Amino acid sequence: MSEIEKKIKKIKKIPGVINWARQNYKRTDDTQKKLQNLVSNPIGISLQPIYGLCKKLAYRDMAFEEAYEKVSGYRGSLGSSGTSILRAFHDYIEQSQIEAVKEFDGFSMPYPIARDVDGEPLAIPVKPHFVTIREGKLRPTFIIGWADRPLNAYQIRLLSTIISNSLLTQQDFIGSDADIVAFPKMKWSSARECNQWPVSRFANLSNEELADQFERYSRALRNVIATLRESEIP
């Protein structure tokens, strides 16, 4: 497989719903620029190991001290980011007194949006980091560990709509809500603060608005792939 085809395979792989929402804008050209930037400057560090430790804390499978010691051993920015996220997450679960249920560990469902340029189905993985019980109802929870606040109001509505249309229509979650818990850096500090909101706080996009966004994303993806393949022609 050529380097170009490797890049195409990677950009065709739809990320989780939060990262996918981050790639989308109300204009096709802005969405295309974002996708092209991901091809040119792939993300080098994944926060998945940190999210995994947060999940263990939520399940009470690991003491904070043990998790902190583990993340302190990570090198570079993953270690420094990880320790600050872990502290903020620990404060969040202690103050919220959340109860996470293991029965939904690893639960995920695909949300189909279109087909790509090669006719293969495109589906967004909608996978909460864990599920809690609040007021007797199951409540999916998603963590955002980014240092900044990169989701604009439209992207938050897009994210909320997809979570509502997918997870919250399933029998186990009907009549419930889902939580987004973000831990951005505080201003002039390396410490993190907790920003938590239920997806119901934001008005869902209409079916027409959602279909238009799926079309914008699909068109942007096709254009990026076409540009990559044209660059391979001698």
C-alpha cells in the first residue's frame, strides 16, 4: 500500500462522535480545510490511556493514588496533561458522587451518515466512556480532555443531536439524558477545571439540518481523497 493510500485509509476512518463533531463546520470548505489539516498534520498524542484511567476511577476499580502514579510515568505532554486531567476528574467524581455501572462497559453503537467515494458505508462510533445512574436512570457520560475549548456552538449542537438520536433512543436510555464532561485548562494555569453539561441543554438540529451537515462532510471527504489521489498521479 502506497503512502497516499495509507493516508486515505486513515482519513476515511470515522473517529468517535466527539472528535467527529470537531471536524465539522457549517461550510463545506471549512470542513474540508479541517480534514486536509488532519492529513497534513496528524494528531500525535492520544488521550485514550488517560480516559481509560478515568474510567477505572469511575468504576472504583483503582484508587486515585495508583492511577496518579501510573500516569506520572508517562513521558512528555501525555504525562503532564494526564496528571492534570486525572486530578480534575477525581474531584468531579468525588463531588458528584457518581455511580458508574460496568454492565455497559465498552458499549458502542454506529450511527450511519453516508457512503464514501468508494461506496463503503460511513458511520460515526457513538461510545460513551462510561454509564452512570442518576435519579434512577442510566446516563451515558463522555469525557473531553482537550486543553482548550475547541467546540463552537454549532458543533456542540451537532454532537448533542447525534447522541440524542442514537444512544438516547435505545430502550435502556429512553427518557434519560447524557453528560459531556470537559476539562480545559484554566486561564494562566496548567490546572484543569470541570465544565459539565447535559446534551439536553442544547436544541437538536432538525433532520434537514443534520442531513445537510452529513452531505457537507461527505463532500469535503470526497474532495480531500480526490486531491490525495491526484497528487499520486505521475
